Amino acid sequence: MKFNRSLFAALLPLLMLIILAGCSSWREEPKENTVKESQEKPLQEGKLPEQQTPQVQEKDVEEIDFSKIRPNENGQVMILMYHGIGEKEEEWVRTPENFRKDLDVLYEKGYRLISLKDYIENNIQVEAGLSPVVLAFDDGLLNQFNIIEENGQKRLDPDCAVGILEDFKKRHPDFGAGGSFFVYYPLPFRQKALIKDKYDFLIQNGYDIGNHSYTHENLGKLDAQGVQKALALNVKQTLSYLPDYDVYALALPYGIGPKGDDYKYAAQGTYQDTSYNHRAILKVGSNPAYSPVSLKYDPLKLPRVRASEANTAGVGMYDWLAVFDKYPHRRFISDGDPDTITIPESEKENINRDSLKGKTLRTYKLEE
Ligand SMILES: [Zn+2]
């Protein structure tokens, strides 16, 4: 199908009017983007404290009580994997009640939402002493984002994933924002007339849209050209709704990536007139992810934790929450300042210095 750009451009204002008029009832005013531009600071070589604590290197680094907060910004981060939200709890389905419970538990235990993009860009802004968590939803299902009509009024289904999240954020404004929806085509979220509106709503409210291939292909069964076609066609479709959008992340369908050397085409490639550049690739795998400053961090092979309770084989979200409760030093604990990376002295050798990109590294050691 050919895409007539000039005709589209000419009709765009009209389309916008129709969309705005038809669907304003479930849409809310876009929230202001609160993400700050990271301020580049020169990396000071050889400034790591030999021992002793705490050594603050820049005058604007905020003082915190290390013994109380115990920051560890080389700790692990959970990227939680969801699929359906539905009436019956199953391996790939979470009930609305259980999803609400997940959010309650995360909030109570000091986890705060950040976007996948802020995670991979090491721009983690959560309050000192709290931990970031990333949400990922695969497949673009109706029960992830459903618009219902009642008495001629369109509104957000309170029991779909977005409805539950928006309600939770309203009640807990400090929970943060974020959540990546990995969609495939032709019908993301299954309501054809509302695709564009849903996409707009998502990006205006701090969520993002990722690649989950064109038609949920098994990338392990395709050759280099097939992989690029499956991924580029997804991006092309997404751009047809959101021109200039940066599709920066891919969730591998079935958790399967291209074989051998072709894996590189999961990250970058071109098919016909469309190129893509994924800086994050999510697997299905069952561990928390490493900190973006860790030597072990690989953004093109990010593991996810399954956010369900059925058949998790001991490595689901609640299992990992229990691990982090028992061994808090394994968890990413923020120092409250995205421009300063604070770690216990013992983590010093596990940091990838190249990842700091001008941020200040601060270490501390507690007298036990
Ligand atoms: Zn999938």
C-alpha cells in the first residue's frame, strides 16, 4: 500500500479535529515532561577516594546520610514483564486485582516507576533510598489499553493495564511514570479507529511504544533480510501514526533473537525505506537487570522478570522481591541525584567507568 504524504499532510488538521472532538472524554491534559536534560560534567580522573568515607568531589553533590540510605547505584533493577490483564489468572495473564496488588506492593516496598529510556540512558531519577522499576507489556492486547463506550461516552476501561496504572498514579503521584508497550501489527490494542489516539495518550503520559516485530515473527527462524523486514515494517507502521517517533526498544517475540551473527540485526537494520536503531533489547529471561553503570550491563540483552505468580519456577517478581528484602545490597538504591553515581566502596571494581559520561562517581564505606 502506497502512503500519500502530501495528501496526509493536507488532511492532517482535519483529522486532528475529528480525533480531538471524538475522543476528548477519556483523554487528559498532557502532563509536562519533567525529565531534565542531564548536565554534562567533566569526568575527573583519578578522583576516586582510596578509602574513607564519604568523599564528596563536587560542591553541588547533595549530602545524604549513607548509613541510613545505603545507596547502591550499581544494584540490580527489575524490568517487569506483563502480557494480558484478564479475568482469570494464568501464566501469561494477570487479573486486574493482582495487577493492582503488584503496584501496591512495589510502592510499599519503595520501588518507583521509571521509563526504560531513562534506565538505559542512566538517567535514573528517584528519591534517595528508593529503587527504580521498569514495566514492559508485550503484544499490544486490548486488555492492556481498552476504550469503552457507555451512553455515547468513550472512557478508559478502569480494568485495563493503562486504566489501572493511571488510577494508581493519581492516588500516588510520587510513584513516577513509565511503561513500555511492545506492539505488533496490524492491530495494536485491537481497536482500529483508536490506534493513533492511544499512541498519543501513551507518549503524552510517560509511556512508550516499542517494537515487537511486524506480525510477531520468530526472529530465530529468519535470515538477515527477514529479520530486518520484520523489524523495519513494525517501525514503519508506528511512524505512520507517530511521525518522528524514536522506536528505541525491541522486545524479542517468544524471547528469541536472530541466530548467531545475525543478532546484530535485532539492534540495527534497514528494509526498503525504513531503518531502525534499537538501543534496548528485552529478552523473556528471568533475572533482574544490571545497573546501567555495571560492567555486566548489556542493553542489547536485557533480562526481564515475569510479573506473575503462576509457573514462575521460583524466579517471578515476588521471588525477586523476597530476595531483595533479604539482601538489600543487591538492589539498586538511589542517592536521589541522577548526576551522581553513589556506590559502596566494595562495588568500585564492578563499575564501567565509560558509562559515567561526565557523572560524578562517589563511593562510601560504613563503619560496621
Ligand atoms: Zn509477544
